[in-house]
Amino acid sequence: MNKAARLDEYAPLVDAAVAYAKEKSAADASADDKMALLLDALSVEFGAEILKHVPGYVSTEVDARLSFDLEGNLTRARRIIDMYAAKGIGKDRVLIKLASTWEGL
């Protein structure tokens, strides 16, 4: 995603993710929390674009730094699903990928 996000043709997706993160970030959110929201939004923007062209579902990965954090995994996975839902994409078209740790399983 990093390489694709640098291409001019995907600038509207990056711009949309940045705008979303600015709008939805709490005023007192840390820089890490703002960046996490931005990256989730960017993942959803790319996932939604892919779903316009392929049948079935798209996978979106929860931040690997949450691999050993059960509640963190659940919170982020639910946030990602909610972001897709806000774009009119049902959870039946989204596969949330979690790390293969005890917490992820």
C-alpha cells in the first residue's frame, strides 16, 4: 500500500483518508492515535477501491503492533468494519486479518 499511495493516480484516496483522519480525530488524540486512524482510513480507501473491480471480498489487516492486545485488536477491527459500512460496504465483503497469536486467535 505504501508504494501505491505514492502514485499520483491514487492521490484522491490519500487525500480522502487524510481528510477523514482530520475530521474524526479527537482534539486531544496523540500523534500515534491520529496516525493509526489515518492508516486505517487509507486501508479502507484502498479496499473500497479494490471492491469496485473484484467480486468477493477484500482483506484488511489490523496493525501488527496490536498482535498481543486482545482488546486493541477488537477495537481496531470493529473500527475498520465501521469505516467500510460508512462507505456502504457490508462486512460480508471484508476479511479482517489478525496476527496468529493467542490474542489474535
